[in-house]
Amino acid sequence: MRRSSRRRCAQAHSSAADNDAARRAGDQDGARVAPAARKPRAPRAGGGPTRAAEAALWARGFKAVAGVDEAGRGPLAGPVVAAAAVLPPDAEFPGLNDSKQLGEEAREALYAALTSHPGVAWSVAVVDHETIDEINILQATMLAMQRAVQGLPSPPDHLLIDGNRKPTGLGEMPAQLLVKGDATSTAIAAASVIAKVTRDRLMLDLDAAHPGYGFAQHKGYGVPAHKAAIAALGPCPVHRRSFEPVKSMVGFAGYGQKARAAAEAAAAAAVAAGAAGAQQPAAAVEQQQQQQEQEQQKRRGAARAKRRGGDPAAGGKRGRKRRA
């Protein structure tokens, strides 16, 4: 009985949140409180990405460590953008986080702080919608990351790349892949902010050029309002033809169309060049034959004159008499 009373007392004094957690954990009598780890916690002060990954690489002798991230893989319109950023070891950027966790005002402020800092080396690269439709969004993203790294003022010693793939175009450059790295690495978070703000500004320009789709609000992502606008207006020139619903609307022919067209044009040019080259030898042969015929005619004329006993250059015997 005493144990039951204690249980009831503990149950009466436990908070509603603890009771909910206990029930979710399968504790029917409420005597066992759910472990603290199961309770949602508010973010701690100073939480978010850290410089631990960079510090580990600095300790190994890598001085310039670049974070690399992209923005715009999922939208139905516009480019994909990637950025690379190398931060000084002593630089601090309060509030820096994964760009998706920040509001527009915070992103703009951090973008200004990062890109104006004299010790920050950064680069951004844009791959347009046409290239996305030509080589697919994954390869376009890898290309943007590659160009962003290659655009840095000097080559970094090591890369921290958000995701699970390294662009093949970066060759043997040392790199560490971090899934959700923009939430754990300060350098990657910096790159994510630069890429996101750059792309958002480009989408504002596209909104002015192609009104009616709401690019300024949703930045090209496939929200219901955007899909409704596509259904009503049809796709505009900057919509990605390889993405649904535009893909079905326009009858996307598949990746590599430009490459195939270029190959066909090159083949046609080669055939034309070959035909022209064949005509030139034929003309040369014809000219050579004409020269040979002229030479033969001269030799035949000389032979006839010789048989008559005259000077072929003077027209035979009568030629000699005239000279006499």
C-alpha cells in the first residue's frame, strides 16, 4: 500500500510534460519518468555549427580549410549556386548557422559580414537552368561546387564539403564529406549563407523578368502557389525542363541534347570538309593531266619536225629558208 501511495504521490506531482513522456515511453503507472534525453530541448546558447572539423585539420597541418555548400538543388526554376569559404581561425560570426535555419534578414547580415571581412576568402559559382537540363541536377551541383573551389583567390589545403559526394573535377584535393555539414561546421555554414543569399538575389531578378510565378516569394521551389502558376501560365524560359511538372508539360527529350546536337554538327562539318578536300585533289589531278597533255603535244610536234629534217622551233625547212 505504501508503494502505491508513493506512486500516486509521485504521479500527482509530476508535470504534464513528464506524464506525456512517460506514456510515450510505455510507462503505464507513471512511476518512471522518461529520460531527459527524450525530452525536446531548446537550443543551447552558442549551439549550432562549430569549428571542430576545421581545428582537427589545422592540427594536422592543413592551414586553409574551405567549407563548400550549395543552394537550389530542389527548385523547379532558376540556377543552382555553390560557394566556398575559408575563414580565419580567430574570426567570429555570431549567429552563423545553416542558411535554412536563418531568416532572410539574418542571412543578409551574415552575408555582408562574411563577404566584407578582409580575412575571409570566398567564391561563388552559378550553373544555369539550361545546364541543369543538359547534364542533370546532381552533375550541375558538382560542377558548381568545383567552380566555386577553383574560384577561390588561392587553392585551399583541404575541403569540408556538405553532403556525401566530392566533385570529380577537384581531382586529388583532400576533402572531408559531412552530411548535414552546414549544421555542424562553421566553414560550411558560411558557404551555405553565401550561396543562399546569392541565389535568392538572382531569383528576385528572375521574378522581375518573369512576373506571375512568385519567384520573389518562393525562390522557385515547388510550393502549391508556384505549381498553380505553372498550370495557369505554362512554364517560362527559366523553368527546368527536366523537373516535374514541367517535364511532362513540355515533353522533355532527355539529358545530353546539346551534346548530341554539337556532335551531329561536328560530324556534318567533317563530312563537308572531307567533300571539299576531295574536290581539291580532283582539280589538281585535272590540271596535272592538262599539263601532261600539253607536254605530249609539244613532244609529238618536235618529233614530226625532226622527221622532216627541220628545226621544230622555226617550223621545219621552210623556217630555215626564211632565216637564210
